[in-house]
Amino acid sequence: MKTISTILVLQFAFSSIYSQTESRPIYNTGEGFFVKSGKIFDANGIEFTPYGTNSVHIWLNEVASKNALQNEISKTRMNTVRLVTAGESWTWNNQSDTPAKKKVLAESAINSFLIPMLELHDGTCLYEIDRSASDGKMGLKQIVDHWLLPENIAMLNDLEEYLMLNIANEWGPDYNATNKTDYLTGYKDAITRLRNAGIENLLVIDAGGCGQDPNTLLNYADQLLAHDPQHNIVVSIHLYGLWRTKNKTFTNWTPPYVVEDIIPQLAALETPVIVGEFGWTGAGTSINFDPKILIQTCFENQLGWLFWAWYSNDNEPFFNTTTRPDLKYTSYQELSEAGKFLVGDIAYGSNFISKRATVFPEYVTAIEMSEPKIQLQPIPTSGMLLLSGEGIHNNYYEVLDTTGRICRRGVIATNEINISDLASGLYFLKILIDQKYELLKIIKSGR
């Protein structure tokens, strides 16, 4: 049951958020996400930073992957999901290779309050602009042909308020290629064709060199943004074996892509940048960077990230967010090492920094309450709150004041939360229980 106090908190939070609304630029005639001053804004003009994961729909079990998209990923409070889909060339399975199937996936994400970023995997690590579809591969021209199918245009138009279009996964010249101008000319043509067809969605463009070459973005991203009549481009860098952090040494094949040096350079572009894929460390991976330093560096430079993946393969724990082969997530302990940090870290985890896009009507009312499953005592309290109830440990909590400001947050390790340092007054305790929020009133008495 929602209380009057709950409504007050939500109304304060709502007014605080919407006081920062940004107007849509006159050159942008779309109705969805837009880019301005190097930042991403949702359809309501509220700044949006993507935090999420990749949902693989081209080689995983169809039932499990769809259930993860519909029911599991959103439990992490991530706000974006990159939908890894197939085109005409794909031969592994056919769960995502038609416009109708892509629309089902995109709508499933939207129904789960996740922003879908729809991509096509057929261009992975290719550099040809024109290459006929076969054996899971096709050129950038053919990938754009796929997006220009009438059913895809209709889907992109219908879902424009929510949907980002990641044109091609990791297409572009190899990182050590001497001539990379095909990247610029190829994507200029792709942008022109998509815009001429009436597609006004925010476009996401991966770096070349299997997505890992920052030079393709440093050299060409702002030119692509200027070329787009909508000026509505975001570029995406992927981090795997070609990157390191300063606390690591180079291998004999790793080029000098240093996280702490290059991420700030990318962040300085006029074009917004996200980290669209990255993995974790562990036996069997070639990753030569500290992923926690990467996440911290992204946060400091206001870059969003999308982890690879919610689940990739049974033998790739360093690429999985959940440890369950059925792709489910029912408790914090079922998350992988990567998942526990990406979801639960107090400073950088999605449970604490991710904000849902305001295009979802439940943005403000998402913490509506049913009957509480936990109890607090004593009320009022001068400092120590005692919690009782089943299943409270290892859950996330926040203490809010009456303006919606977060005064304290963390993970419940014991049955006590100390608020002795807070000033006297009315507060609210927000706790995630069984993937739903409970909001309880606290009265803090004098010290």
C-alpha cells in the first residue's frame, strides 16, 4: 500500500529530475533519444547514461535467452540491453534473423523497462563495404540493406522513442591497417541511406578493428556526427585483448591501448562515447586490463558501459553476468565475479548508479509498496535500526531524506543499519526484497 509519505518522496524526486530537462536541438526532428553537447538525452530531455549488458540471441537457447530478456536482466537495475541479433547470412540459429523476431526482442526489452540497443552481428571483424551474405558474414552495405527492409523501417519508426540502432557489430578495418578511410566513407554512406529512409533513431557506431581500435573513433567520430543531418550519433568502443591498464604489462602482441590514457581522450570527443562490450579477467581469457579500473575510469569520465554478456557460453565465466546456464538470476550469490561487481558495487554497480530512462511511466512510481515484508525497530531511533524479516541479508538499501536525496546506501550484511550521524527528522529506508522495493518510514530522534 502506497503511503502519503511515499508520494511526497516520489514527487520531490520527480521535480528534482525534471528541473534538469534539456531542449531538443532544432536540427533533430526525431522523437526519441538525442545527442547534445557530447551527452545523450532521452525523449523527455533527461540526460541518460547507458548501463547494461549484451543479451545474446544468435547462439544461446531461445527459451532461456528470451526469458532472461523478459524477466531476469531488469532485476539488476541496469537500464539498457544490447540485443545481439542476426541477419540473412547467419547460419547458427534463426531466433533473431527477421524483422518480426527483432521486434519481439525489442518490445520484450521495453516491457522490462530496458532501453533496447539493436545490433546486427554479421559484420563482426569484417572490413568490406560490399560483401554478399554468406556463412554468417556480410558487408556494411548489406547490413544497411537489412535495416532498410520495410518491416525494419516500420519497427524502428514505431519504437523510435525507446530504440537505439547499433548499425553493425565491430565492422571496420583492422587496427594495424595503414588505410582506414573506408571506415569513414562506409559509415557516411550508411548514415545517409538510413536517414534518407526516414530512420531518425539514435545511431550507435562501433569502432573498427573488431570494435577495439580507438583511433577509428578519435579520427572519424566527430566527422560522422557532423555528417548526420540529425547529429544523433553515439560511438562505441569494445575492450578485450588489445587493451591494458597501467598496472599491467604488455604482451608481445598487445598494442599500446591504455585504458587510463585513451578513455579520457574518447570522452573529450564531441560525439558521446560508450563502452559497448568488455569482458572480465580469469583463466582462459586474453584480457590484459583490470576491469574494475576500467569501470572506475568510465565513471570518472561519464561513459556508460554494456558488459559482454548476460550469458555468453558455459565455458566462459569471465563473459557471464549470471552463473546459471539457464540464464536466470534469483539471488545475488548466483552472479559471477563480474556480475557481483557490476551490479552490487556500492560506488559503481548498476544497483546504485543506473537510472531508468524517463520514457517509462513507472520511472517515478517504481517503488510503490505492497505490504512490507520487513520490520524496523525502534521507531523513533537515535541511531541504530534493527531489521527483522526473512531474506534481508545481501540486499541493497538506501536511506533517503524527504527530498529524495540519498543519505546512505550499501548492502545489508547484518540486521543493523547505523544512522546515528544523520540529523533529526523524517527519512525513508528503501530496500530491494525479492526484486521489489520496500519503502519504510524512519523517524530519527536527537543524538
